[in-house]
Amino acid sequence: MRYLPLTDSDRAQMLDVVGVSSIDDLFQDVPKSARLSDLVDLPKHQSEQAVERHMGKLSAKSVSAGSVPFFCGAGAYRHHIPATVDHLIQRSEFLTAYTPYQPEVSQGTLMTLFEFQSQVAALTGMDVANASMYDGSTACAEAVVMAKRVTRKTKAVLAPGLHPHYAAATQTLASTLNIQINERDCRPGRDDHMIDHIDDDTACVVVQSPNVFGEIIDLRPIAEKAHAHKALLIAVFTEPVALAAITPPGEQGADIVVGEGQGIGVGLNFGGPHVGLFACTQKLVRQMPGRVCGETVDANGERGFVLTLSTREQHIRREKATSNICTNSGLCALAFTIHMTLLGEAGITRLAALNHEAACDLADRLSAIDGVELVNDTFFNEFTLKLSKPAAEVVDALAEKNILGGVPLTRIQPDGDAHLLLVCATETNHTDDFAAFETALKEVLS
Amino acid sequence: MRYLPLTDSDRAQMLDVVGVSSIDDLFQDVPKSARLSDLVDLPKHQSEQAVERHMGKLSAKSVSAGSVPFFCGAGAYRHHIPATVDHLIQRSEFLTAYTPYQPEVSQGTLMTLFEFQSQVAALTGMDVANASMYDGSTACAEAVVMAKRVTRKTKAVLAPGLHPHYAAATQTLASTLNIQINERDCRPGRDDHMIDHIDDDTACVVVQSPNVFGEIIDLRPIAEKAHAHKALLIAVFTEPVALAAITPPGEQGADIVVGEGQGIGVGLNFGGPHVGLFACTQKLVRQMPGRVCGETVDANGERGFVLTLSTREQHIRREKATSNICTNSGLCALAFTIHMTLLGEAGITRLAALNHEAACDLADRLSAIDGVELVNDTFFNEFTLKLSKPAAEVVDALAEKNILGGVPLTRIQPDGDAHLLLVCATETNHTDDFAAFETALKEVLS
Amino acid sequence: QAVKLIFEVGDLETTGIDLPEPKGGKSRLGANARQGTIGLPGLSEPETMRHYVRLSQKNYAIDLGVYPLGSCTMKHNPRLNEKVARMPGFADVHPLQPISTVQGALELMSELSHWLMTLCNMPAVALTPKAGAHGELCGMMAIRARLDADGQTQRRRVLVPESAHGTNPATAVQCGFTVDEIPASGDGRVNLDALKEKIASDPDTVAGIMLTNPNTCGLFERDIIEIADLIHAAGGYFYCDGANFNALVGRVRPGDLGVDAMHINLHKTFSTPHGGGGPGSGPTVLSDALKDYAPVPYVVETKEGYDLVEAVDSDSFGRMCAFHGQMGMYTRALTYMMSHGSDGLRQATEDAVLNANYVQASLSDVMTPAFGGVCMHEALFDDRFLKDTGVETLDFAKAMIDEGYHPMTMYFPLVVHGAMLIEPTESESKQELDRFIGSMRHLAEKAKAGETEMFKQAPVYAPMRRLDETQAARKPVLRWRELEDGKLAAE
Amino acid sequence: QAVKLIFEVGDLETTGIDLPEPKGGKSRLGANARQGTIGLPGLSEPETMRHYVRLSQKNYAIDLGVYPLGSCTMKHNPRLNEKVARMPGFADVHPLQPISTVQGALELMSELSHWLMTLCNMPAVALTPKAGAHGELCGMMAIRARLDADGQTQRRRVLVPESAHGTNPATAVQCGFTVDEIPASGDGRVNLDALKEKIASDPDTVAGIMLTNPNTCGLFERDIIEIADLIHAAGGYFYCDGANFNALVGRVRPGDLGVDAMHINLHKTFSTPHGGGGPGSGPTVLSDALKDYAPVPYVVETKEGYDLVEAVDSDSFGRMCAFHGQMGMYTRALTYMMSHGSDGLRQATEDAVLNANYVQASLSDVMTPAFGGVCMHEALFDDRFLKDTGVETLDFAKAMIDEGYHPMTMYFPLVVHGAMLIEPTESESKQELDRFIGSMRHLAEKAKAGETEMFKQAPVYAPMRRLDETQAARKPVLRWRELEDGKLAAE
């Protein structure tokens, strides 16, 4: 029992101090009918070596992205993460610390959260950001709830290009709070039309850019219309690296910006943990969900940081809280911040340029194939192809050739156009990968 | 240039402070003929991703021990190392610290060295140990030099069962110091005969147990004879786990014990870095080579630890030092100590029992095969087989079947018996590995 | 030595990451290509390393000492779990790869589900919730979906004990319920009479109850089966807050108590690291009554292997988040559970409860246990022992920092005055506990001896003195800003 | 808080490693099966983790701040190198596997050799030496082997400057040479006249010279080519101590200076971590004159791929150690060199030299540079500026600890009184250097202002006050011992 320091003689001595004769006495309040006398029917303890061997076998049963040409995006993006990042987040002092409620012994976590918030605010072009959410999709849902709270209106307009999972997560939360959501026609090139849905009952408009098809959306006209109707513009992104290449939503009139931060510092992890980013204007700060870190001074007048504005939060406000969120994605936020600190302005800008370049190259190569049509006018590192065969079949055929060739739209939007394929290229793709993909796609489509 | 913090504007300002106009001025003392103006003919800097990709390709060109049934020993042993060990030794404070010459800010390293010395002394049954050597073989060579220094005699008797690399490393150092070394007949079952070589000119007798063939040697009669002639007994081991199963050399009359510590806490690493262990009797402590950590108190009277007895060492004694050794194997010693702390008496004893059991099982299986003869009367986790075919050919044939089936004696002793194969089993071998080895060996020998 | 912010160290030109030069071809960004700078400082790699290593040393951590935060369960985080979580078949797999290429990942999820369902004796588990509070949402959404499916749309009242975690009422509201608070009885448990009254007052509006067990006073709700029966009889459902499940694992199964839904904090009970505030993971077990309403996606086993049900059809209340949940936490939790095994998990529970009782018993003469008697995995004290000393719970907590400890949970649960909630967990040795007890006794005696000033000044040995939280909230400075004159300063 | 030794925490029953129960079959251990206990305490995994994490925080480290140890080259250790070193094809490969199964490992060794030979402009490199001093042994053994092969067995005198590292004379003696010390000139370099005299006194006994360049005063030996010529003319060989090669990489090649042998400290120049005292690695480049005498094993390229020459035949002076050297350091060093590239390595050299000169220039008005003028990668000060202050170099160094720094190298080289040798390396930013310079100025001014007591008391902010090294050496306590009454105590 390598994780348990008590010895049998310790246990005996301690029971003595407690004044009971056996461990069973400590469970005396449990109704007799619910007391388990035997072990549950699960394997007994195993050595580290045995557990590692078992897990290694499970791991080997999946095809890891790094082992093949890989082109999946659609909300999770594969970038190279420097070894420094993973090393630092594993330091005991970061990894095994709790939420920094005791600031005197938590300045490490708090100062990085302050840096995180500053980076997120800068990247999104917003005034302030919180200390992270679970992921982009739940951040999106929380933003819609926040818009209801702010505007006291109950209609939310979701753009056709919003990631279907984000729309679904928002729908789930909205459904119990009497927020009405429009029908979405999840097709490329439709985001402009949403302007027509905005009216005086609208609490918020939710627009993703680049959207799920990779299209870069001009948020300005939408912001204008929304604001004219006293609705908030919630801007969404799923790839944080894109924000280094496009005009930030904060400069286009967004009131709230939410998105997925995974692309910086956090691995794919089969979908989680990721890290939700949440930023808004100064005006709305006291309506934000989630934890916030702020600057202050200590008794000696030294600068320090604390969690603040906690009167928004559930552990203080209980049923009146802005959200029920408690645990956030602290360690992923740390990873984001370290990676972003390493990148800096110069690095993230170049990284974005390399991603865009890779996607442009790949789009050119693939769209030259018979039976392939590039749907996008604009894109960052992800674009949509219209194929002559159903995309799901094509992807399965590519997988048999050991190529992970993107995400069929129908995987995330079952009633979507079956011929659409979302394809992503990043700096992790080697030119050989492009050639392999091109060749294989030709074969599959021919 | 991710590792270089200076910016060009920093450089310009700093040159200004220094009072020179260019970097070249700082190299003014270099003879003109030796000044390189161009870059050397090597590739320019590369991204982390590119370097990692290159190294990953190189790594994939070797067959790693963990990926196949694996039975090699002969001086390097594969054991399961807990994740805790590798995590802890990578902590910045251990990894990126220098030799603890400034004890006030080095107690972390110093206290672990004290623990290391204590563990090594306990395991070998000796009074004291130093803070590590490069590896077992150089520790062996240093021990022989030390014996010359202590006894003022110049003849060293090396046992036939001493690992040939250890004998060779000793020979190299001895050759320049006029230490005479006997001819060795590196065959199994010969270690008893060395007693005959001991005479009054003998400075030391060097005996390995378990020896390179895996035989467990009774050191007592050798110690008796050596001491009768005022020679020192230097006991050698290559597998530290063995010491938990056999009578420690300290209880058999050894004056100096040297060996390889790699088996505890340190991976195979294709042969290095490993960690040399060096222990001796209290009487000889001031003749030991290498660093030593000792207990003392600070100005407040608190217990603390320092490097001590440094008047033996080169940085103080220069040409009169006991050795030229400076850097030792500190981080590997730390790994040894952490692994040993996790094991403890209970763990190392059980680990040794499992190793012995595995080797017994394997020896039984293999020696039942036609054309295979078990040479050993006794062994711990490694034994020698006499095969009907040359062992080197057999091992190559096994490798083609993806089995790393031990070490042919001729690999380390080119003029040795070509039919001898050294085979090792540890707790890392699965029963399936045994079956695979058995089947393959049958095929190869048939 | 004060550490500067990256904004005070880095600049816009420096980078700690070398990347090849872009070739500079055409742009497909369109009219919205970024103009102007972002404002992100960069540091070289050595500067970055040093910055964060230095910062890290200003944190307390489990790996440094006892972290007795009641209700937070700060236990040992084995590094094997970290190693396993980084295996490429788990860490480097995309959530939308073809199902045939993620069979190992799905098998792991299936194994984890089996362990959780077995430990809980519950027929289903929804893995996706991303944290405890998200799990609460999951359970309450399932209850709501079931009520709606049964046409019981008038059932919107959720009973919540006043000792509940703040997430409970917040969650109930977020699911469109109203909260009706149940008072505690004198022994720190649900007041059964009050509960009956609450139900009887308008039984048709009862949606359910949210109850933590053991409760936040560290006590097992003795009447829990009766409570479950009452709720069920009224037509409601029993949501159990699983934050304290670590006191039960292997000894009590929630399914045997009448629970309909319970989230499991993998980061509390099954040792995935807290990481300074997440990520967590909150798989939620569901009873037969609720399991059809579980959120998508979920894993199913077919003849061809494992499959994922991702599309919302049938009764599912919908999707809670993108993708399939916190895979990285699943790997760690399963690794932990397999390492412990059925025997180790039970032993861990026993040790956690024993450690808490040992602390309570060893301090009961100098501090004031809130309720006395046997506790479960945490020992709750109130501030009666500080009466007239001028020392408050907050001061006492800050003085613990100077003794080398992270403070216990303070002022929670609300039902106890000046509460101090201590949860040692099973990870502490007797030796560590004895030292901790010694420190606590020392402080209690100092307080009684009138050394108030020491408490008011504390901490003095921490990286910082007490921080001014009022100022932080009054004039929130939440980010770094560059001043207009080109210099940098915190906003 | 004082940390206890594992012997004071653990016991013989506790273990932090779960292993299956042995089946308990027959033993083949024979008569020497162990009887009785070993005396090794075990700790559970959480206790072990906490013990070593706590201990680690008592260390200073590069990752925490400037580590200006002259001649030790404490530079940034990239974590990429650690990651690469752990790749299974390097870390989990046995040294005696069939050659066909280790082609990647051999290719890496071959690549590393290419980089080292190119940077040095030397035709051969022996990779096996396990540390710098081991590399010295390698070079001097090769010289001796060559001399012996040429029948020059009377050449046993090695010239060593008095400023040399202690390893130089120790190595010479360990190779059976005698040491003849050359005095320094007033400008901190080899006294050329004295050297000529030493040679001329008995030219036939000259085996060679051991010279560090840049030397331990941080100065480039201006006359180095002439020195090499003199030694060669006398029939001896030029061993260059490569400890300071980091001042030359990419700007000067030892092969262009007449060097016959030079070890390269991979842990200094090429950033493999020092690890609290090793492991190091000391590949030794050899000239045409010496290369045939290189130790085994070495890698050769054949038509079938890479091969290892392991058996001693031909002229090789033999084997220096078991197996093939410090593979784990090769991987790190090559990773580092490839990351930097030819351009980065040169830039690193320039930055290292610039940083040292910046420190020297910025402190020359308050401290006393030993020689003045331009230095190379380290700045050497003597203690003249402390004259009559009562503060000694040691006190000054200990006061640096209270300023948050590791002290510089003290009292070395021996040719300078109260030497303080500062090597900032290229890893320090200007901002860090400015802070460091500020601290040094502050201390120098305090010393001159007569605040002697502060220096004598220092350090007071470190984990420990000054330690009594005399007591440690007089009554050495080198290990833990259990007392006879069953209690445990340090011997």
C-alpha cells in the first residue's frame, strides 16, 4: 500500500487515542444495511509496474496524432508545446496546490493568474478576463447566461457558424433558464444572415470567428446591429492562435469574448482537460462568472495578488451567484501562460503566420484534386472542403491508410452537409504529411 | 535564439559600458591566425520541434529494452524505476545545482548525500561510503590505486570472475602507476584459485560477487589469506540489488567495497551515466577518493551537512590528492537514494527475492533445452549458460526474432569461451517473456 | 525578493521559442487580418524558467506539508498518474478522430465507468462533467429532465440543508429550480422534522433534495435512508453531493442509500491533482430512474468494439460541453484506483477517517469540537475556545501559516460559528499528524495565554504578510496595462 | 523547519513500492544467502515525495537565480534536453545489446563526434571519459602512450601553470608523471620566460604541458601558439584543459592553436545539468599525433552501418571504464548543440564574454579587478578593495547569499589574493546582471563603510547559518548509525 503511510501499529495506537476499539466503530453512524463488510468486486492493489503496463497497452490501442499525418481541428488544435511548459506545470508547488484562497502562501499561483488574465485580455482585445473556465464551450454557455443577467432579456441568437458542440452546451444550460435560442442552419457562408434575427428581445448574439468552417467573420456590422437593440455581442473562438492573426474581437465591438485556450500550452487530451477563456468589457466585470485574481498590497505595503470580487461566486453568494462554477482549469491556465510567455508577441505572431501558411499550402494542394472544392473565401489554419464523396467515408478510408484527415461536419452536426470536411494544418505538419495526405485523398476519391 | 536573453540593443549598451566598439574587440587577445570570422560548417539553429523530431528518429532506430523480451545484464541491469524517482531528480533545485561547496544554500543536496552514504554503507555492510564515483569500473580502479597507497605495495590480484571491463579499466590506471596485475583466466568456477596468487607483495585482492558469471563467491577464505599477507580485500559487485540477498562483503572481511549502483534508481542509458559506489572501513576513510559529506552544526547550533575531508581532494591537495576525481555522479546518487528510500528494507528484500525467483524460473526453463547447460552452482538474478552453438551467433539470431537474449561472454572478453552466454532475469520480465525466450532459443539451437 | 511580472521583464521582440521564418506568401485572412500589436511580452527560455520556478516557491503544496483543507481533500498525487496521463494514446489523441483509431481511449473510459459504478453500486455514470459543480449540474439536469418527461413540470423546489456547499444552491438555481433551505439539527445533521415539514407544506412542488454525505460537518447523515425514502415518497429525487465520497469508498455505496445522482470529484476522491484550482472532473453516477436522461456523449460496447454516442436523441437531456470530458483526469483516476485496488481503496477510506478522528481526539481538550462524538473524514471545530481571547478564526488560520501549515477551511460550514474544518486525509503519517497536532495545541495555548498580537500580525514567515482583500475588491486591478507614456504599470 | 533524515522518519517495515508476493521457491543463493537485516529505512510514497521536495527547497539552483561560479559555467539547462535523454532508444537501451539493435544510439554518438571535432578542428574524439577530470586522464594517457610508443619513456615531466585547476596536477600524477609548476606573469598569464627556462633545463624529460585556455584568470593566453610550438619543439605534447572552452566555441578552434588533446566538459560548455555534482562527461579531442592511442570503445562507420570497436588491440592505450561512456549526456549535449546551431553557439560564446566584461566594467570602480583589461568569459577580482575593512573574501561571498545569490568562486585561482572569480554565462539577461551588479556594489560599499559585522554574521536569510567545517573534518560523521539501545542517532 505504497500511498498509505500509517502502519498497523500506528493504527492501533491511534484507535486507542480516539477511544474506540476498532475502525468499524468509526462507521457507527452508517445504517447497518449499508455497511459493506466485504471488499467490492474489483481487482486488488497492483504494483506500479503492473498498472503502467496495463495503461501502456490501452494507450497503444489508439492512434496518436503525432504518429501519423494529422489534420484534425474543429475545436481542438495540435501545436508543438515546448518541454519547458510541461516541466514547469509538474512542479509540486503548482501541481499539488489548492485554489489560492490563502494568498500569503499562494502568490505563485496568483501571480500567474494575473499574468494569464492580462494575456487573455490583450489577445482578445478586451478590458478584463477571468482566471479561466472549464473549456470554450462552457464559457460560451456561461456568457449567454451572463447576457441574460445583464440585459434582463431572454433571447439568444447563435450564429450558424458557431461550433455545434458550443451551441449544444449553450442550449442545455439555456433550456432550464428560459432562454430562447434560434434554429441554426449550420452551413458555411451563413453568418451574415443572423443579423436578421436580432431584435429588441435579443439579449445576445453569439458569433464565432474563425467559425467552425474556418471562415473569418467581420464582427463589426453584427456588433452594430446588436448594440442598436441593446443586445450584447458575444464573440467566440476555438483556436487562440488565430487571434494573433486577425483583428481581435475587442476591436470589433464584442462585449464578451469567450473561447478555447487549449491551442496554447495544452495538449489534445482526447478533448479534455482544456481551458476556457472568458473576457469582457470593464463595465461587465461584476457580472462575470468564475474566479478573478486582482492586485492589492500586503500589510507591509508590498504588491501582492488575491482572488477578488468573490461576492459574485457560489461559495459566498450561494443561490445568487453568477454561476455555480468552482474549480476552473487552473493548471491548464498556467500552461497557457507559460507557453504564451515563451512565445511573446514575436513568437505568437510568427506561429500564427506559419499556421496560416501551412493551411494555405494545404488548401492549394487539396483543392487541386478532382472531386475537391475549397469552400472558404477566408481562413486561418482550418478550412472546409466539399468532397465528391461523403466525408465520413473518406475520413475512414484515410484512417485505414494511417492518415487522420480532418473532421467530417456530420461528426459534430449530424444533420449537416455530409460532403463537407473540416481540415486543419498547423506548424506541426511536415511537408511530407501534406504530400501523403494529397496522395491518399486522390486515391480515396478516385 | 531561445536560450539567449540578450537583445541586440542590450548588447550595444553593454559594449558601450565595457568601452569597446564591437564584440571582436573582446577577442583581441586571440592570435589573428586563430580567429574564425565565419561560422563553422555545421547546421544553423533549429526549432525545438525540429530537434525533437530528429532525435525521435534516432531513438526509433534502436530496439529499446522495454519493447521486447529482454535478458541482458553483465554489469547493467534493468529494473522498474518508480515515477517518483524521475520526477524528483528533475526538480530544478536538484537538477540545476552545482556541487554543494556552499553548504548554507545546498542542504538539499548535502542531506541526500548523507543519506546516500548511509544507505551504501548499510547495504555493503561497511563503516563508511563516499558520495559516489563515476561508475563501478572506475571505482574499482580507484580502489586498487588506494590499496597501493595504503599498503605501499604494488601487486594487485584480480579474480577471474571480475567483470572484464572492470579489469581493463583497472589495468589502464594501474599501468601508469607501476601496479602489477596478474594474468586472469576469465572462466567460471576459477575464483577460488586466486588465493594462490596472494603473497607478501600483494597490495590487494579484487573479487567480484556475484561474479561476472553470476556465481556467488565466498569471500571469507580470500579475506583471511589477504589479511594474513597484509593485503586488502576489495570486494566488487555490479548489481546492487544482489546485496539484499547475499551476505554483505562487509561481513566477509572486505576492506573496500566498490560496485555499480545503477540497478537502483538509474536506467540502462546505453551504459552511462551510472553511479559508482565506494565504501570502506573506518580506518581507511582518509585514503578514500571522491567527495564525502559529513555532519556538523551551523552558527546557531543546528545540525547541518558539509562536504568534508577535502584535504584528500584535488582542488585542495592538487598533485598530492587521493584521486583526480572532481565531478562525481551526484544526480544518479540522488536517484539511487530516492529509489532506496521508497524501497526500504522491506522493499529491497522483496525485490531481491523476486529477482532471484525470476532467474531460478528462467534457468530451469532454459537449461531444460537440448544444447543448453547451466554452468552455475549458485546465482542471484544472472547465470551463465553453455550453449551448443557460439553464443554471439545465438544472440544475433534471437535479436532477429526480437528477443534480446543476454550477453555472449566474448562480447566483453573476446578471448573467452565462445559458447558461454550470460543471462539475466529481473522483476521487469513477464512470464510471457520467458516463454518467448524459451521457444526462440529452442528454435535457434535446433 | 519580490518577483516582477512578465510584463515588467519581457518585451515585444524577445521570444523563448525558435520558429522557422515564414515564407511570406499570400494571405487568405481577408479584410480582418490583424493590424497593430497585441501587447504580449516575451521572455527567453532561461528567463521564463526562472520566473516560474521562483514564483512556484511562493506556493504551499501538498508535497510540502499537511494541507488540512476540510471538504477539499488534499491528498497525495502519485507521479505515476502524471506519467500515464502523458502516454501518447491518451494525451495526443484528438477527440474527433475516427472511432476506430481511439479504441484504447474508449476502453479506458469504459473501465473507469466500471470502477465508479461498482464502487457506487449505481447502474450508470455520465463521465463528461468537467468538475464537481458541473457534475451537480449534470445530476440536477437529469432530475429535471425526468420530471419534465413525467409531466411534473410544477416540481421546481429543491431542498438544500443550510450546511451545504455553495455550489448546491447555485446549481439548483442554474437549473431553473428554487432553493428551499432546511435547518440543521443540534447534532450537525439534517433536522428530520423540519425536512418533513418542508415536504409536507407542498409535496407536489418538491423536485428533490441536494444533500452532502458525509455532510460538511464531517458527519454521516444517520437518517439518510429515511430521508431518501421521504423524498422518493414525495415524488422527488435524491441528489447526493459526492464531495465527501472519499469517506465512504469501499465501505458504503451510495446506491445502497437511495441516491439517484451523485457527482464524484476525481480530483478529491481519486487523487487527480488540484493544480492550483483545476482542472477537476465530475463524473456523475445515476440511478435507474435517471440513467436514460444522461448527457451525451457516452461510450457503448458493440460487437466491433467501443463506440461513442454523440448525437442527442432519445431521452438525453443534451450535451454539457464540447467533446467527451476530462480524459486527462480519467487516466489519472483509473491509474490511482488500480494502484490501490479494492483493498487499498477501502484501507484509504479507513485511514482518512481514522486520521480525522485522531486529530479531533487529540485536540478536543484545547479546542472545541463543534459536535463531538465520532466524525468521519474531517474534524470540525468552532471558535468557542477562542472566546474572549481577541483571536478570531481568521487569525488562528494565519498563525498556522507561520507554523508551516496551510490553514484549514475557515468559516465553513456556516452552521458553526467561526468554523475550522480539518481534513487530514489518509496521506498523512502519524508522525506528521503528531507534529501538526503539536502546532495546533501550541497555538491554542498561545491564544488562551493572551498573545493576541502574534495572531493579529500573522503570518510573518510567509512569502507575504496579510493581503488587503478589501482594497482588491473595491478598486479591482485585474490586468496589467501599458501606460500612455509608454511605460508599463498595473492598471 | 528542520528536515529529519529518512532514518528518523522511516522504519524497516514501511515501503513506498508495492511488489507482488514472491512465490517462495527454492534458493540458488548457496551458503552466502543473507542473514539478518540491512538497516535500510523505508518511507511510503507520500512521505518520500515530501521529504525530497522539502529538501530540494533548501538548495540554490540556476533556475532560481544567477549562479556566478567562475570556472564552473552554470548556464541554463533546457528541458528539451531532459526530454530527449529519456527517449526509449537512448535511455532504455543496454550497452551490450547486439550492434544491429543499437544503430540509432551509435549514430547519435557519431553525430556528436562530428560536432565536437568540427568545433575543435581536431581529427578525433574519444567519447568515453566520464567527466572533465576523466577526460584529462584520457588525454594524458594518450600522450604517455605515444611517448612510450616512441621510446620516450624518460619524458615524465609535465609543466603546469600555478593557476591551473587542481585536477591538472592530480591527473598528471595519476598518469605517473611528475609536475613542474610554471609561475604566472604579472598579467595573469603563463610567464613565457619561465616556461622557456623550465623546458631548457632538461628538454628530454618534458612530456608536455597542461594549460587551460582561456586560463583560470579568465584571460586568453596570448602566446598560446608560441607555447605550443615551444612544447612541440621540445618533443612534448600540449594538453589543453577544456573547462573554459565555452569562451571559444564558434570563434576559436583549439586545433588552430596547436592543441594535442583537450577534454570538453559537456556539462559546462554544452549545458548538460550539473545535478548537484554530476554526472558529467568529458569527451576528449585528439590531434593526429595522438589519435591512434585513443581508448576503446569507439564508433566506426562500415558499409553495414555503425559498429563499435570494443576490444583493445592496435595502439589504443586501453579501456577507461565499463561500456561506452555517458550516453545520457551525449543526447543532451547534441540536442543543445543542434538547437543552438553554428550561429547560436557562436552567439552564446560572444554573449558569455560580453556578460563577463560587462560585470567587470560595471564593478571596476568599487571592486578591484585582478588584472584589468578585457577578460574572456569570467571576471576575476582580488580582495584589495576589502583591505582594512576586516571583511574577507569568504565573508563577502556569504553576504552574497543574503542578497539572494550563490557566491562566486572564491580563493581560486591561487595566483590572486582572495580571488573572486565571476562567470555570469550567456544565460543571464542584462536585467538580471544589473540587479546582480547592484547587489555587489551595495556589498562593496557596505564593506568599505565598515559594516563588518553584517558580513561576519552572513548568511542570515539562508536555510542555514554558516556551517562548522572544521568540526566536520576533525570528527567525521559520515553516516547514520543505529545506537545500541535500539534508538537511532547520527554516529
